[in-house]
Amino acid sequence: MTPLLTFTMATPTPAPPAPGAGLFTSPFLLSLLIWVPAIVAVALAFIPNHRGRYDVLIKQIAFFTNLGTLFIFFIAYSQFENFLPTMQYEEKVSWLPAIGVTYHLGIDGPGLVMLLLSGIAGVASVLASLGVRERVRAYFALLLLAQASVNGAIASRDMFVLLLFWGASIVPIALLVIGWGGPRRISAAWRLVGYWGLGTGALAVGALALYAAAGGTSFDMDTLFKATISPRVQLGVSVAMIIAAATRLPLFPLHGWARDVLAESPPGVVVVVATAASRLGAFLLLRTIIGAEPAAAHLLSPLLAALAALTVGYAGLAALRTIDIRHAGAYLAMVPGGLTVLGLAAVSPLGIAGSVLGLFTGGLAAALIAGACVTLSDRAQTRSMALLGGLAPRMPNVAWLFTIAALALLGVPILASFASEVMTFFGAFKTQPIGAFAVAAGLAVCAVALAVMLGRVLFGAPNPDAPGVSDASLGESWYLGLLAGALLWVGLFPGGPKIPGTEVPLFDPGLINQMSAGISDISSPYVLPTPAPAAQ
Amino acid sequence: MGRSEPGAARFHAAVTALLFAASGMLMSWDLAELLGFWFIGGALTYLLLSHRWGVAEPAARARVALALPFLSDVCLLSGIAWLYARYGTQSLDSLLPILHTNPGWTTRSLVVASVLLFVGVAGRLALWPFSSWATQTAVTAPPAASAIVQGVWSVAGIVVLYRLTPIFVASNQRTMQALLAACGVAAVVAAVLGILGNEPRRAIALAGSAVVAIGAGVVIDGAYHHPATFGIAGVAAVLAVAPARAGALLAITTIANAMRTDDLADMGDAWRRMRASSGAVLACALVIGLAASGALADGVSSRSKIGIALGEGRAFDPDRVREPQEARGWPYWLAVAGAAFVVASLITGWLSFLDGTKHPAPSLTAVALWVAVPLIGFAACAATYLRNKDGALGASAVGGAWLARGTSLLFAGVDRFLVAPTTDIARRLGDWIPAGDGALGRFATTTGQLALGAARVPALPLVIVLAIALAVVFALVAPGVVR
Amino acid sequence: MRYAVLVPEALVVAAAMVVMVAGRFGLLPVASRRFLPLAVAAIVVLALGVELWAGATLTTYFGGAVVQDRFALFAKAAALAIAAVALATADWDAEDSLHLGLAMPLLAAFGVMVAASAADMVGLWAGLELSAAAAVVMVALRRPDLGLRLLVVGGIATSLMLVGLAFLYASTGNADLNAIRDVLANRPPTVATAIPLLLLLGGLAVRAGIAPFHVGPLPVGLGASPLGAGLVIGLVTVAAATVGLKLVAAVAPISAVYSPYAAAVAAVAMVGGGAAALAVRSPRPRMAYLAVAQLGWVAAGLATHFRSGIAASLFLLAAFGVAATCGPALLGRAEAGETAIAGLGVVRPVRAAGLALAFLSLAGAPPLAGFFGELAVAAALAQSGNFVLLGLGLLGSILCAAAAVGTLRVLYIQSPIEEARRGAAAALPAVTALSTAGAVLFCVLIAGYGVLGYPILGLADQGAEALGLR
């Protein structure tokens, strides 16, 4: 099997469970991932914290809560059956039967990938927030609420529940931006509320249209996605979903919030927003269009490809022009979203698999570049690239992490983003050649922008007029390192490391193996490229 | 790497990793795997060429070493992805046999793939017009980095190109002619550009690029005219030129550092004061000049297309310089290796060893002809210098200045008419969109102010009028009420 | 046992009367100030308990003039819950009169209960008027001028309603709601039925203060005491909406007449209310406009004119009532605008949490009560194919969410003003065991409304079914 085919998800094969699988089981595994952070957040909100007396304790609680949820997730990850195309860890409780709402949770391979991303982002965001000094209690409570809502949106199998968690993430994140952001935090927060609110509205319209078209009896995705729906409704629903996704990822031209929010937010919020919270957009496209409406997917794939190309190209050009390093980082953080959407626009098994991996790698790369820019500007005490210069010798930790972020964005091997990029392009060139070319060209523009940034900010001559700089703190190094490390880990061991000489996973079943579950089902309507036998 | 260079660990790690990546490229028959090693090599190349942290010029010049080759890398990625999308495989073993048999194949798709793959490889081979990432950094990067990068990519690139030629051949004749012409133009232009200007390391980089272009041309020509027979001669030529250009770069760097100038017009008397380095430069230049002879003799036996770099055989006039001990080391070994490969490229056994095919010996006439071409070049150069060295250097400086001016004009034009407008559009969009949604927000607030204002109007009459008017209007327009 | 169903009404009225009379004649000792609100709230909770226990009995009283069905059970339980929480959360230092402040919410709730149980138009009207009168009293306690204005506005509303009721009675020959439905089912609508019906709905809209008729009662509510504002914005509106729901169910056969009217009013209210909430900064007006916007969703539910839509409206109405009545009570004085609540999250964390949830719930933010109600209405709108109204509603909700976030920012992000600069207009609400418990109860209700959605929406659905809707 060639290296590329190890990434293709079309033919998943059972793999032996990792050591530790079966150690712990719970019928409410996904609920735990959602409600543990939420309950801790509420508890944190009411801890008496006069004059910041328990700030450190609150940070510790937040950290260990995230670590705990990551541990719970790892149990789910280890016990995940990678050859099952169906949902796993399902929880289904009738909730509002009068309108057909069920508390239905479940994940398949893509969901697992998203949850892993969210778990890593949770720990990284707390590490990135260790420097928060003001209103610590409120900050971490809101952070945990945001994470809980994102986890909920990932695990939802009911459109109503999805809508609930999707919308629920807006308020805590907006408050985090308003409360702990930079000078333009107010407009950043309004933009976030406006754009994400628009997206939530579009999602609501799409979900309700689907609900009505399916008979108005159930919001359950299992019912909605299997209902026979007219092409016109499919198209309408899909357009609404694209708007919802475009506001989240973000995609041009609905990216208005991204620059301000990613540039003005504190690093911990940047991590949450740039990773799972924004990848939810592509995840929604995967679930509701690619996985559910094949006819609309085929019809709208050129639109998706065009949006992807515009996003990547615009992000590159805008990053090239700006002199605010945080703005540049924010623009560049849009690039992975464009690539992911290109893979979805390919509507081919490989493209879809690339996009699913891209959810993970793109989220990490986006958070890494935006976070690195925020941390770097914090440490250098200026955001202006006219002042920043020659920082690499003086802040080597940030410099290396920044460089890794740049390489991850461009899809350099060893980092997992390479695999997703290759799969995306390999899948996209069959069905969307023009879009793929345009995205590739946009990626080249991004390379120029990154070259300019790296050259000027890191490797160039120091600016004697610039304020003093210091290297990243331990927390900052760790959060960026964690993001980079996750990219490296999956890049080096996409199928998970094995006990030497055996096929038994060392302790990680391998992200590629796990994400295969479900993709075959999603991509089943789409044709696989098959090589012809060699001419004799 | 010089003792004064910072970050030794970083440098050696990057070099080792680059060599690992290059080895991977040489051993990859799977295009995706090749792409992986190729991208790793590209990233490490950038890190090596921007190795001097904290200095403005290396950082500024290294930008192009990331951006320009990445553009060609993206072309390679696109080409491979294009092929995969149409053939469902990326293994050369399974791809090559089905190029013309897979359902749905078209000549057009093979043409697109060929062009993309060629551009992808040409970028890393630093063929003109993709040579600037090598020439721009030749002076500012650590010399060892520059030498290793140029040498490694020459070898890896030409081998990959050689492997990909069956795909080019499968496209059509016009494409092959176009690729060949591109190689020819790249060789001539690089060589001519090498003559212009007085920066010796840039000249060496361009000369090396020209020879690699010749090698690439021979590879393509060999596949075009004599399938699988003489193409390997191009590879052999590049194998010879790779160590030689590295050696020349190192030796010239020694001289330039000693003389503290990069301008040939300010150098001199090197043969007297820095004999070892000068000798190494001459030896390497000779190898570079002669490297293509065997290939051309083998592959293009009767066609004269290309003039070879003439700008190497210059002399130096140093005053206060002395030879460092290391000068007798690596440059000479590299020159010897290059010379050995040059000689080997004339031996059919070596070519047979390289591609496993039996090769006929080239005619002596052809060898003599192609050896004579660079020798004539050297002789012409030497004669010119002997006649009026200052005049020649002056002319070259003027040419270089004009070239620099032309290049800057070109880039200014590109910047003004392409980069500036597009980035300006992006910037304006970046401002307009927030301004637009800000305006929407203000509009919403204004609407809200209207609603607030309504609460201040005389309420009672308004309520009565509204209630009655709305009741009447809606009652009258309700379906079935007024028949 | 059959009459146990009427025990809640009796308890509420008796408590109101006793408190009112005792207060009027000075029989309440000063010390009673500490425990009286708790006692009254406990009586209301008891009434709620009895209602939930005995209210499941389906029966009629007084010759069919009063019915106990699932709709009545739902609406009465909601009104009692609203009153109990409002009494518990109120800042009694900010109220003008303890005994009237305790009695009027009880009477307003009783009005809702009467309307909810009414089987004919007279009962509906009487219940609504009783609620409205209680609000007038509360407003007049602080601002007699505004009380008078509210009385006049109420008069207009009453006039419109009476004209409508009279014509409806004249054209159908019945005041009984079921009989009206039967008559209208067999007769096509005419101008003589349509205009009075819409005048009647207009009168209800004026009472409810829904945009564009908010110009009447809303400015009045803003000048009242906290609990008075809560009554104007919340309980009276709930009473009007309860009447509206019953009336709409009765005239459902000619839904083509009132649906466009309700949809238009809903659209104006949802978008206009959201925009206005965004435009104002002071917390009480912002809350009032958020309430207007959410009331638009209730009206949108009426426009669907089928069972699930009406059930959704009822479901939302309870959530609305709790937030809109208790929100101003939680807010307390807050007459100094935003500065009054700046940093309340630090100095009064429980009350601030309640306020935050009130704002968010009225804005329809997930996962709170308002969100569930609005989504239920949205589902009904989608089923009826009214995507334009749905889109407008969602637009309004986005504006509302932005407005709510703005207030949350003031509550939690801004620093509290110094004690020395805090005048009476920005006085902090007093902290008592009851107010804390009330705020906690409010939070639990608002946050747990969705979790308990299964029984609540199920009961609302049965309520809609009880109105004869399919």
C-alpha cells in the first residue's frame, strides 16, 4: 500500500484495540464531555473569589477539568470501533416529543476527529490563559462554557440540539472577547455576534426547512437525512447551510468577524475560536450537505470550490498587505478553512477524507498561526510589522513555533496538515480542477505573505526603535507547543505507533484509523477513482 | 559552515534533514511520497538559506527562497494531484503503463500534467526564470548552506525529472518541444545573465543553473528523440556540475570574505595571494563548463543550441588578503568529484550503470565539438580579460547595473500593475467589509432609534389610528372577505 | 375534590385581599416587612402546588362559564409560578408599598387565571381587565400621571375590544367560545366579522404593548417601580396573550382573516423590538424592548393557527412571562442607566446571574427558556411554510442577542461604581434570603425550562388541543 492510500478512508479495516480499551465504559460518555465543563463552569462562577484570592485554584480547576475531559475523550478514542460506519456512543432520549426533538448524541469518525481537536484546544486554551489576571473566575467559567457548547455541537445528532449548542457558543465567546480583548474588542465582539448570529439564523432556517420538508415530525438527523426531499428544498437547505458554515469557518465574504476577533482576543480565546468553534462550519457542511444531500452537493460543489478559492486567495493577499501582525495571523488562519472546503467541494472519497483530516489539522494550524501572532505581538509589545524585526534570536521559542505554524499552513510533511492537503488536492483535481488550481495559486500567495512575515519579523535585523521583547512564558510555549505537537504527532504517526513487530497499537489507535469510521458511509454516493489494469 | 556562523546545531540539523529528504526523493517511486520528501526539502532549504538570523539582508533575500520555489512546489503538487485524479494512482510503477490506456485519458490532461510537473521540478532546479531563489541568496546565505542547497537540489531535481519524462513523452510532440525550448531558453538566458554583473557567487549560481538547464534539456531531448537512451546523459552532466558548483561557491566565498567585497572589480591578484582558492575556482569553473559536454555529445550530437557560462574565468587583485587553511579542503575535493563525474559522463559504462541500458559510445567528433564550445568560451573570456580586464569588468558591471535596473523595473511593474492592485483590493475589502457590517449595525441601531422615537409621539391618537387602520386594511385584504 | 381545582384562585384572592386590607388599615406590624413577602410567596407556591396536583381534573363550573382544561392548567400554573418568583425576587426596598406590591401581582395572576378558565368572551375580558387594573395601581403608586395614562391607554384597548366583542357576538349570536367556533366553521368570513375581530385583536395588542402598539403602555411601564414595570411588561401581557390564544382558537375557522394581521404585527415586533433593544443602553428599556421582540414570537405562533403553533406560543408565553415579569424585579431601581448595574456580577452575583439569564432568555439565546419557546414557534412557522416571518424573527433574535450581550458586558465586564458615587438611582438591591432564593429559583426556571421541556411542552400541546385545535 502506498503512503497516500494509507490515508484514504474508503476501505476501513478493523484494527486491534489499543491497550486500555474497555477499561471504562459509560452510556453517557458524550454527555460527560459536554456537561462536565458546563457544570464546572457554573460552579466556578459562584466560587467566592474576593480580590482574586483563588485565582490560581480557579486556573487549576479549569486546567484539570480540561485534562479530565481529554482523558474521557481518550477513553472514547481508544474504544472507538474504527470499522463501524454507524454512529457510536449514541445517547437518545426523547426530549420535546411534541415537536420531535430528541436529545440525541453520537459520533462517527469525523466527529471523533472534531472532539479530539476540541479536547486539545481546551487544554491549550487554558495554558494560553494562564497569564489572565483580571476577572479570572468569569474568564474561565466562560471559557469552559464555550468549550462545552462546542463539544455539544460536535456530538449532536439532532438538528434542534445542534442549533442549541451552535448558538450557545456565541454569547460566552463574545463576552470573552469583550472582557479580555484588545483595543478594538467591542467592535470585534459585535461582529462575532452579528456574523455568528447570522450563521445561527441560517442554520435555523436550513434545519427548519429540512424539518418541515421531512414531515415536521422529527429533528433527528437520522430521520431528516434519510427523508426524500425535493431537489429544490435540498438546494435551499444547502444554501442556508453554506451561509451558516461560511460565517463560522470563515469563508469569504462572510469572514468579517475573523480579523477583529482573532486579532483582538486573548490567546486562549483565539485557540478556542480558531480550532473547533470555527471548524464546526466545515463539519456542518460535511454532515448536512456532503453526507446528506448528494444531489445538492454535486450542484453546489462549484460554489463551494469558488468560495474556497476566494477565501484562500483573499486571505493571502490581505495578509500580504497588512502591517498588523495580528491581522496577518487572522487572515492566514482563514486559509485552512478554504482548503477543507475545497476537499468537500471535490465530493470524492479522497477529498472528503482529506477534509475530515483537514478539520483537525486546519484547526490546529489556524490556531497555531493566529495564536503565535498574538503571543508574539504580546511579547514584543507591538503589533506593527513596521516595528517588529529580528525577533528570532531574542525569542527563539516563539520563533520556532511561528515557523512551524507557517510550515503547517503551507502543508509541509511531518506535520499532519501535509496529509490533509495532499488528500484534498488529490481529491479535488478530478472534479474541481479550476477551483483546485485557484486554491493552489492562493496558497502560493500565502507563501509569499508568510515569507515576508518570517523574513521581516523573525529573521531580519532587529529594530532599535522597537519596544523590548521577551520570549514566551512557559504557558505560552506549552500551548503553542501542544498545538504544534499534535500536528507533529499525527503527521508522524497518522495510523498510530505500533508495538514493534506487532500490529498492536502502542497506546494510540491512530487518528487515521479512527476517522475512517463513517467516512465510507458519507462518501458512498460518490465515485472512487480506480486505476485501470496495466496495459499488457 | 564558518566558525563565526551562529546556530551550529540548527544548521547541521537542517543539513542532515535536507540530505534525508533528498535521499527520500531519490528513492521515491511513489509521487505522493516524493511530494512529501520534496516539501520537507523545500522547508529545510528555506531554513538553511535564512539561517543568518538577525541580519536584514539575508532575511530579505531569503523571502524569495520560500515564496518562489513554493509556487513551483504547488505546481508539482497540482501536477501529481491532476494525474491521480485521472488515473487513480500515484505510483509511477502503475501509472506509467496506463497513461494511454486508462479510461477517459486525454492528451490534454497529459499536457497539463506534464507542464505542471516540469514547472514543479524546474523551480527547485532553479532553472531560469526560477533561478532567483538561488542567485539572490548565494551571497547572503551561509556559503555552506548555499552550496549544499544548490548541489542537492540539482541532483534530486534532475533525477526526478528523468523519472517523469515518460509522462512528458506520453503527452504530445508540441509539449515536448515547448519543454525543450524552455530548457534551452533557461540555459541561454541564465548563462547570459551570468556574464552580466560582477557578483561572482551569483554568476556561479547562474552558470550552474544554465548547465542544469542543459542537463534537463538533454533529459527531455533524449526521451523525445531517443527514448530511454541518451536522456541519462543529462543526469550524468548534472551529477558532475552539482559538486563543482558547490565547490566553486565555497572557494569564491573564501576569496570574497578575504577581500571583503563581492564585486569582481574590487578584487584582484588572487592567483598570487590566494592560489589555492583561485585554483579551486578555476577547477570548478572548468568542470562546470565541461560538465555538459558529454551530455551534449551523447544526446544532441549534431545540434548546437547552447552557449555555456563564460563569466567564471576571471582573475583577482587582492592586496591585504591571505589564504585560510581550509581553502585546500572541500572545494578541491568537490572539484575532483565533479571532474570525475565529467569524465564518467563520457564513458558509456557509467551511463549504462545509471539507467541499466546499454549505450553506444558517442562519436569523438561530437565530444570534441562540445568540449570545444566551452573551451572557446573560456578562451574568449580569457582573451577579453587579457586585452582589457578593467574594460571587461566595467562592461560587465554596466551590464549588471542595467540588468538590475531592468529587473527592478520589471518587478516595479509587476508590483504596480499586479501585486499592488490585487493586494489593494484585498486591503480595501478588508476595510470595506467591516465598514459595511458596521454600517449595517448602525442601520439596525437607527431603526431602533425610530422605534424608540415612536414611543415619544402622542401615543393615544397613534394607537387608535393604527388599530383601526390596520384592522380595516387587513380585513379588506384577507382572502374571501371581500367578494 | 372537584372544587379543589378552585383552591388556587381562592388562595390567591384571599391572600391579596388580606394583605391589601391589613395594609390599608395599618394592621401589618413593621416587623412583618421581613417575613410577609416570604409568607405571600409561600402561599402562591402552595397555590401552584394545589393547581398542579388538582388541576388535572377536567371539569366546568358555574354553568360552563369557567372550565378547567389543560389550557387552563398550563396558563394558571404559569401565572402562579410567575407571581411566586416575582414576589420572591423583588427588591422590596425599591417598591413604593409593601402591601399593594404584594397584592397586585396576586390579582394580576388571578386575572390571568380567570382568563385562562373563561369559556366565554365576558370571562376573557374580565380577567384581562383585572390584571390591567392591578398594573395601573402599581404604576400609580409611584407616578400617578403615568397611572392615569395607562388607564387611558387601557381604556382605548378596552373600547376596541368591546367593539370587537359586541360585533362578534352580534354576527355569531354567541359569547361562548366553542359556539363561536362552531358558527364560524360553517360561515365564510365577512367584513362585518373581519373588522371587529381585528379590532378585538388590536385591543389585545394595545394591552400587551406589542409593537407597533407599544407606544401606549411601554413608556408607562418604564416609569413604574420594579415590580410595577414587571406587571406592565410581563403579567398583563401574559393575560392579554392568554386571551389572544383562546380567542384565536375560537376563531380558527377564519384564520385567513387574522393570520396576516398577526404575522404583520409579529414581524414589526420581532425586528423593531430587537432593533430598539440594540439602540437603547439603559437596562430596563432594553429589557422592555427585548420583551416586545419575544412577544412578537408569541404573535407569530398565533399566526400559524394550528395546534402545534398555538402550543408553541403557549410554551413560549410561560417562558416570556417569567423573564419579563421577574426581570424588572431583579433589576431593582436601576434608574441611573447602565451605571446602576455596572459590575453587578461582582457585588450581587446571584442577582446578576438572574438578570443575565433574564436578558438572554428574552433575547432567545440558547439554552434558556426563551430559546426553546422561540424554536418551538419557529418549527411551527416552518411547518406552515412561513419562512419570511421565520427569517424576520431570526433577524430580530440576532439583534436581541447583540443587545443582551451588551448588557452582560455591563454586568460582568465593567467595574462597579464606587459606593460613594452610588446615589439612590443606582442603589444596590438589598440582599435577603428570600431575594437570593428567588433569584436562584428564577435561574433554575429559566435554565431548566428546556430540560423540563418534555412535560411542559407536552402540557402546552394538550392545552392547545383542549382549545379545539388540530
